[in-house]
Amino acid sequence: MLDTLRRIVQEVNNAPDIRSALDLMAQRVRDAMGTEVCSIYLRDNTEERYVLMASEGLKREAVGRVSLGFSEGLVGQVGLREEPINLEDAFAHPKFHYLAETGEDPFHAFLGVPVMHHGKVLGILVVQQRDARRFDQSEEAFLITISAQLSAVIAHAHASGVLFEQLDAHEDLPSFHDGQPGASGAAIGTGVLLFPEADLSAVPDREPEDISAEIALLDEALVRVRQEIRDLAERAKTTLGAEEQALFDVYLRMLDRHALPAEVVARIREGQWAQGALRTVVDAHVHNFEMMDDPYLRERAADVRDLGRRVLGQLQSRSRRRITFPEHCILLGDDVSAPMLMELPQENIVGIATTRGSRNSHMAIVARAMGIPTVVGAQNLPLKKLDGKELIVDGFRGRVIANASAELKEQFQEIIAEERHLQAGLEKLRDLPAQTEDGERIRLQVNTGLMTDINRSIERGAEGVGLYRTEIPFMVRDRFPSEEEQRLIYREQLSAFAPHPVTMRTLDVGGDKALSYFPIEEENPFLGWRGIRLTLDHPEIFIVQVRAMLKAAEGLDNLRIMLPMITSVIEAEEAQHLIHRAWLEVREEGVDVAMPPVGVMIEVPASVYQARALAQRVDFLSVGTNDLTQYLLAVDRNNRQVSDLYNSCHPAVLHALLHVVEQAHEEGKPVSVCGEMAGDPSTALLLLAMGYDTLSMNASNLLRVKAAVRQVNMGFLRQLLNEVLAMDNGEVIASYLDLQLTKVGLGDLIRHRKAA
């Protein structure tokens, strides 16, 4: 059964379109189980019905025409109960609904299982048999297993908008692809797919600019790969026997001009660029080998795949083609890292859409800092098909739209214009203080890490930097930056914002922030070797960084040093000792700089409950609400399966935040927030009511927050805080906040959150 299951899954995944996939699924399941009927009903939420979309055994003309309501018949019962129904005689069941159009008169035995994805019913998989009998446990288990394995195929089709009336795929129909809001805003532009090198599966379809040039590129690549194989064969003579060496001859025969390459050339002549043609041919051969019963022949799929990667690598290394970025560019990819963003022409990028990540991933945070509307975690985004197409990125709702109608495009153009108008209206607040109507003042700072953040932050009237992410200069290199390289980078930040303070967080890697030249392999990186733990274990890295910071601050004296991922007083004291040592060293070298204030980040539950003890030992506290929320709620913010549970308005988070600010103030120490809550006008006002001294956020949110602060008074905010602290449901708290703030005229400022 396992072997059968594997083959069915492979065959269905390799089907050219959803109709073929559904038909194959029905055929193979019926054959594997030896039943007389296998049918697939898919859920149409618009019509609120289950539609028969494929069947082996029922009348062909019924497919696509017969349907059942959500609570109708045995199919509806399977969907309602979200569990299998196994009946010896379906006709005897009170919920049996006879469908004459299907010709199901003679079939008594019935087994139906739900097809589910992310907790939602997508359809029902049914097998039937003439004889009145109950399907046994192994048959039921098989159908449940194949349903679970194949649910992703159906989910992808749902998201791609190719089901029901769109099953016959009219290219000009709009398609909607849902993910999560990564950065608010909307954008219209041309999709540009960023795909990794030497990864056949990631290569998109593209028309060649010059067919002859593409064939020439292929020929050059083949010459180099053949030579590469010959060199490998020569080296293998001393270690492999004659039988094993013969494999290299097989490779060379496959690379013969009249073998695989001839098929690739034919594809190029049909209008496909060399890389896409290679992918198509290799995929077809891999599929054929994988379907073979003979284990030896099945393993040859790996050889074809390896050859394909080798040829692709040569094609990509020699290709003179560079990705061109149109004026309004939507970046597409499985993932788009922060370093990748910095290497691209940022003036052309108007939106980002990825199949991985979540709202709180590092990339999404950087996108918000850059003010680029972003959708993340759109798992079913058909990246290859969207390359070069006009797209709409809806960062409010978390949706990517392709083939938008003229009316839909016009709606989004109006939204984009409204956002620009709102931002222009906020510009007049730049030089005004963040002060409530009754005179309560709060300092608004920015989170930075990119050089491009500097101008954007100053233009919006930032009063300093509450979080400078020093890891970003480390992430864009292929080695640790030297002390002097770091000094120059830090000096630019400190000089730009002087005399306002700049809070520099010491190196914070690990978790979702990796260094290619310092790999960390862990089962659970978010609970592993990261932040201060790593740098205390490598004091040579820590001291070099602190020395660079101190030297950069000479003559400016606006440096503040912040320690990440502190879980105990001991860690804070050990880090302070190293900072003091670095300070003495640079003083001895003649650098005239005062000892800077040192603070810690509160981002794990342990530090929440040691807030007072930590405040006694350091100069300030700063709460990182992103990680604190993650750890308090035990929710991996990058895991789309559970990211819906991530909620900064959760009562546990709000009470922890209140506890921290109260404890810090009892010791007379200032406390700030540098997480995403600070940049959301709704939660920023709650933090102001709690008594936080400083809020630090992405520059793109600063004027929104300032506008919100200037339109309320502390009496209203304290009453609002008391009301939400008495609530026990985070979703209710978030909705109540939006409602109350809309009532006092802040609806436009919080629209991005309500839309999301």
C-alpha cells in the first residue's frame, strides 16, 4: 500500500493541470482499492455546494453538473462531521440522497472521507461498491491517508482560482492568492521571479529573445558538462571498479546531442528559453523513471536530475542575461531575504509576495521598514506563471491578484492614491511633538538597519534610533566585518541622528537570522544558541563589535548599547563586564569617549519576571514585543500553521507589558518598546497609557503614530487601557480597540490593521 500511495501521489503531483490531477486521483484510487466507484466532490463556497468534479464509475456526463448542498446527502454529512462515514448499505441511511443523474442505483457500500487543508474542508473523497459490505479498517486508513496527501493539490487549485467555473482556465479571468499581510499598503506592478541557482524546480517559463542564442548557450553548457563528467570518470579510475565506472559512460550517452539535448533543443524551438526547456525535459524523464516498478530503473531518476542540475548550473554561470527590474516591480519568490532586498534596485520595487514566511518574519519587518507593501506565506502562489505578469499586492488583506479586471484595478489605484494623500497630510506633523491633547509627551524613535533608513527616518522627524539592528551589516557579507568596517557603518548612523540617541543592539543572530559563513544547525533555533548567548560564547566577536561602536561615537556621545535575548542577571553582568573592558581598551588607545548607557531587551518571559532586578543593574530597558509575544504564547511567528495564534493584544502580553513598565519605573529607569506594537497606532496608544517613555518603530509608521497621539487625551487612554485589561480575549481586545479609536476619529490611521 505504501508503494501504491507513493506512486499515486507522484503521478498526481506531476499532472499538467487540475482536471488531469482529479481524474488521475479518481482512477488510481479506484484501481488501488479494487472498488467500482471513486468520486471527488469539491466544496464551492460561493454556491455553498459540493460539486462532483471527477469520477470513475459514475456517469461521465454528471461530472461538473451534479452537486449537493453543504448539509445534503451523505457527502454533506461527511463535510459537516469532518470525519469518515463508512456504511454497509448507503440506501438505508436516513441522510442518503438519490442522484439519478449519476447512475449510482446499484452501489450499496459507501466510504467517504473529508479532504482537509489547514483545518478547512476542501472536498469529499468517496468510494462505492455494488455489494453491501463495510469497508475494512485498512481500506479506510488508506483513503484517509491519500486524502491527506493529496489535499495540498486541491488547496493549490483553490488558491489559483482554477476550480469550478474557472476549471477550463481562461487566462484572462482574475485569480486571487491568499497569504498573510506582511507590510500594509497596496501596489500594482510587474511580477519578477527571484529563483535560486541550479534549482530546476524553481526555473520559470520564459520566451527566448533569440532562439539561436539560447541553443548556442545550451551547446556551450553541454560541452562543459561532458568534460566535467570525463574528468570525474578519470579521477574515479583509482577508486571504482569497472562496473561502477560504466555509469559515467551512461551519463555521457544521455548527454549525446541526439539524446536529452535534442529534446531540449526542440522545446527551445517551440518558444521556450534554454533553462525552462531543460526543466521541462528533465522533469518528464524523472517522472517516467519514478513511475517504473523496477527499483533499479526507478533510481535512475536521480541520475537524470543530477545531470539536469549540472547543465543548468553551466547555463546560469555563462548566461549573459541579467534580471531586469521594471519601473514598478513586484518581487516574487519562495522567500526574499533582507540581504537580497538590499542588493536590488529599491527605487523600482513597489511590492513583494512570497510563498513562505509570516507577518513577523525578519524579511517582513524589513519590508515594513522600507514601506514596501508585502504579502507573505501565500503557499499556493503559482510563482512561475506570475513571472512577467501585471499583479496587485494587497498588503492590507494579505492577497495577491493576477489578471485583475479594469474595475478591480481602478479600485486599487484609488486605494493607493488615498494612502499617498494620507501620508502627504501627515507630513506637516514632522516637526511637531508627539504630545497628547492634554500635554503628555512621548518620544518617537525609529528602528533601523539599512542605510536607506536614515533619510526616510529623518524626513519623518524621528527623535533618534530606538533599535539599530547591527546584524544586517553582518548578514550581507560572506565573512565577519572587521572592526574598522563596523566603525565606519556605525559612525554613519550615529552622525546622521546626532545629537539624538542611537541605541545599537549587539549582534543578534540565530533563530530566523542566519549568517552563511557561521552556520548554526539546531533542532529548535528559537530556543537555541542565539543573541547574547552566542556572543558571550564568542567574546572576541562581542568585544570587536563594542570597540567599533565606542570608536564610532567619539565626539558625538549619542551611543546607547542594548543587549538582546537576556534571560538572567548573570548574562547582563557578564556582558557589562566585557563592555567595560572594551571601553578601557579604546580609552588606552586615545579614543575620548564616555562610557555609554547600557540596557537590555525584555523579550522572554524570564526577563519579564526579572525586570526589576535587571533595572537595578542597567541604565534602561527596552521591550521587544515581537519575540516576547512569540515566547509568551508559544507560537513560532514564522510558522504559517500557527501564526494566526500570534496576537500582541493577548491578555497575557498586555499584562506582561504593564508589569515591565511598572517595575522599571519603580527603579527610576526609562523603558521603551521597539517591537511591532510600537508602530501600530492602536497598540501604540495602549503603550502610552501604560506609561512607556519611548516608542521605536519603522519609519513608515512614525507619522501615523504621531497623528494618533496628538488626537487623544490621557484620560480617554487610561480608561481604554483599564477596559481592555479586564478582557480575557485577544481578538475581542483588538476589535474593541479599533472600534473605540474609530469613534474618536482615528479610523483612517488604523485602517491598515482592520483591513488586515
